[in-house]
Amino acid sequence: MSDLLAVVEAVSLSQPGVRVAKRPVDDAFIGPHGFVGDRHEAEFRRKPYGRGIAENHRQWHGVCTEEVAAICAELGLPQLPFGALGENLRLSGLLLGELPNGTELTLPSGARLRLHQQTDPCINAAKELAATYGEAANAFVKAALGRRGVVGQVLEPGIVRPGDVVEVHLPALISS
């Protein structure tokens, strides 16, 4: 039984030549190491500053509509399009910023995702938003603090589509 429910509003994948923003798609296959075709799909990733490699805890990125709306309201921006913050999943019905690390998301296809951590606001996202929305987006990093979404790992592969209802399982209630 799920603790909470959310709805997938959009699924997005990386686009060539764009660092942050992703393009919405009709559906996506979540493989064992991330969304197939996304630039973050990998079992391992390089550590910053050339310090070697580590397990990839950033195989997917999700944001929620409610937190994106709060960021936009604070900045005086229109609702950001799906994928604008580099998210693979735009969910509605819960605040991702309030979920603890270890929370699991189960999709109708059987795909399962684990939340690893909250995402820090990104200067690269701020730069892309400023190029489209102007001066107001320069305050993105401050406005997005605690509302930038989450990253995590794939536990079980499967398909995801807009409209899917997601079961959200909090870690204290997950049984082995």
C-alpha cells in the first residue's frame, strides 16, 4: 500500500546541444541506469574536479508542479514548460522537497525509483532560464532553494508515461 500518490504530468529527455532543459516525450523507458537516451543515464559518473568515478546517484531527476509554480510566482515568471529545469519527471500532487531520502516511487509498469537527495539549485539552469526569461531568472538559484526537485537511482526498469499514477513509499514504511 502506498503512503502517498502523485501523477506524472510530463516525461522529458535530454536534447542535443542543451545542457539543462529537456524535451517532453510521449513515454520513456527507464533502464537499469536511468532514462534511456538521457545524458544522465549511467551506472557510474565522474566526480567533480577529476577525483575519479563514483556510483551514479543522479540517474533521474524529478520536480513537482507545485514547487515549480512557487518558484515562478516568486520570480514573476510564467509557468515554466515541462523539462525546463532539466527534469525527467514533472509530478503533481505532492511536494518533493518534503520527502526524505530513501523514498521510493513505484510506477504502473513496475518501474521503481529511489530518491537519493534533494537537488541543489543550479547556476546552469539559471543561465538557461535568464536567456529565455531575462533578468528575473537571475534570482533562480535563491528562489529554487529547497524546491529544485530530487535526484535518485533506478531500482527496477520500466516504462513511464504522462498520466501515470505514482505510488510514493516513505522509507520508514518500506518493508524488505
